[in-house]
Amino acid sequence: MALKLPNSVFIHVPKTGGSWVRSMVRACSVPYSLLGCNWHAGYLDESFHACHHNGIREIDAEGCFTFGFVRHPATYYQSFWCYQMKRGWRRMHQLQTDSFEKFVCTALEEHPHGWVSGIYRRLLGEEGEVDFIGKQENLVDDVIAALRLAGESFDEHAVRNHPSKNVSSGLSEWKKRCVYSTTLLREVERLERYAMERFGYSSLVRTSFPLC
């Protein structure tokens, strides 16, 4: 769901730190209201399309500053799979598997133009439709930057000290089970080229990113 703050609207893209943002806003006493559907469970339907989360074209931002977040497509797959394994495969039975590699391969086969790219385009629109798009990898700093740009009143110290939330892929029991082969990671980055290029993500193939 989207959040309406005094001067801005936050577009929640699942698995990019939105649960932390919502929790932080409540804890830091920033006034807000909900925009659109507030049923969070099962945000993807049987065809992988984002639902139950309102995109920029489905809400009335009333001329307010808008912001949202993305993450590297490769880690999006990891986070989603870990979340489903931990919470149960809600409305995603055709994808239900305890094999991370099989899950990714199925998603790629169904969406050759990028499953994650499609989610980003649906919720954040095209270039320029959302005023500020930060990165989950730099979540705290980018949230602070967005709130400042929007002219919101907030306690930066409280934001920086708000605890993490919903970091399923960071748990050791899941992290060791959602590693990529070099071949699979290359394929994810190739098919998710739209998201990679639009949001300036570099390839993880030649980095310290964990591979099997």
C-alpha cells in the first residue's frame, strides 16, 4: 500500500524495504494515512503481476512529492524466495519449490523481459513518474534524503536507529540455500536489463556476491 505523509507519498514496492519504512514512520511519529488497498498478503498473483500494492498511476498523489525504492534484481529473487519459504507460498503454488534455482528458472521462463523489471514498471511507472527512487541497499540514507527533499519534519537520529525488519534472506538458514551459479546470475542480469540499466545496477558476477 502507499503511505500519504504530510508533504509526500511513499510508493511501497514489495521486498525493497517498505515494511521498514512503514514501521519507521509509525515509530518516529510522522503523521500518515493509507492510500489504496491495505491487504498486504499475496502481493503477486498467479501470473507474477504485482497486486494489492498501488502503483503511481493508481493513486492520487495530489501534487505531493513521491518516492519509492528498488533493489538489485538478483537479490530481489532471493528475498522473495526466502520470504515465501519462511511464510508459506501464498497464491504462488505453481512456483512452490524448495529449490531456489528452480524458482528463478521458472520466473525467467514465464517473464523473459524480466519479472522484477515488470514489478518496478507497474508500481513506479516509467522514468520521471516518481520524484525520487532510492535503493534498498542504501535504505536509511535514501529515506532521509527523500524526506528532506519532501520537506517532511522528522527526527534523523530516530530514523537511523530504527531496527531492521523482514530481512528473511539475511538469516543463515535461508542465505545458504539461495545462492546463484554464475550462469544463472548472468541470465538474471541479462533478462532484467531494464531494471539494471534504469536504476544503475552493476553486474554481480565479478564481485564478492556469493555464488555456488
